[in-house]
Amino acid sequence: DVKVTQSSRYLVKRTGEKVFLECVQDMDHENMFWYRQDPGLGLRLIYFSYDVKMKEKGDIPEGYSVSREKKERFSLILESASTNQTSMYLCASSARTSGVETQYFGPGTRLLVL
Amino acid sequence: GQQVMQIPQYQHVQEGEDFTTYCNSSTTLSNIQWYKQRPGGHPVFLIQLVKSGEVKKQKRLTFQFGEAKKNSSLHITATQTTDVGTYFCAGPRGAQKLVFGQGTRLTINP
């Protein structure tokens, strides 16, 4: 079974702090993703990585950066946390099954910025 | 840009009633996927549909892909409390990414 783990389930930070969210997958997937999930807005893509050191902005990259130094690990960084970044953050990796790219999600990190 | 719209946003049913969620795309899709997220959990892949007019079943769940490959539906027959959660459809965006619908949150009165 594919396993995607995230470093924290719950996190509380103060405005202005630098925040690191870590994600690790154990299936040698090339593609990894960071989403945020907010009520009524579904899953919005923040950043995508298709290989080590390779990244691509998603739909809402402002205020975020990412790092992928190793294939299995994809980190999301909030450079200076703000209250509007309070959200559920979901990491995913993907694999091609029967010609279709399927995503596997981690358990999520619920971040509260005070 | 490419959008996938999903309705309704919320649905509350009595246990045993049927439930349907609909997904519509602004563009033709090569495939569509469905995911389920239990309360407090994370999205989990359910199924993918690839062919025009395709219908697939998983026990009480029936998934359909429209003839024009621009819409899809998920129908649950005789809901049970284990069906509670949010159901997302997702279409491909480029070779590697997905665009998700907003999700339909299903709650059930036992």
C-alpha cells in the first residue's frame, strides 16, 4: 500500500513565524503535490513537484514556497505565516495506473495561525 | 481556466434514501476520478472512468461518465451511515495534475 505521511496532524503558529510542513511518500513516486482545503472551496493546488529540485506553481502559490531535495520528501514552507493561511494542508503523491494519474493523500495537517 | 463544478455542495438524507452528486466540466475530459473523504480524514481514491458513457459499480455506488465526457455522476443506493463524507470528482489538468470539484458533503440521519 502507498503510504504518504505528514509531519504533524495539528499545528498552532503565531503570525510572522516561518512554518515548515513535511511530507514523505514511500512508493518512489515522481510527482508530489501540496493542496490546501477550505470549506466550500475544495482542494486548491499550492505547488507541484515532478522531480527532485523541480517545482511548479499551482493556483495559489503566494506566501508559500517548497523544497524537494530528495524524491520521497516534499516540504511546504510558509515564509511568514498569516491568519489567512489557517487551513487544512494536504500532501499527495501520484502514480499512473492504467494510463490514469491517481493521487494518494497524506492524513493532512490542520494549521492554525494566531 | 479549466473548471470542474460539482453540485450540490451539501446533501442531507435519511438512512436508506438514495444520494446523487453531479460533476460538470467546462472542457472535455480524457478521464474522471472520484475520491471520498471521511470526516476528519483525507481524500481516498474510489474509481476512474475513461470511456464515453462508461458505467461502473462498486456495491451500492454507481459511477457514470457522460457521452460527451464533460460530466459525471455518483449515485449511492440506500445510503448507510458509513457513506458519510465528502465526495470529490477530479479531472486531469495536463499530464500529471488534477483539478478537483468543490466536493459534495453527505450527511445521514440514522
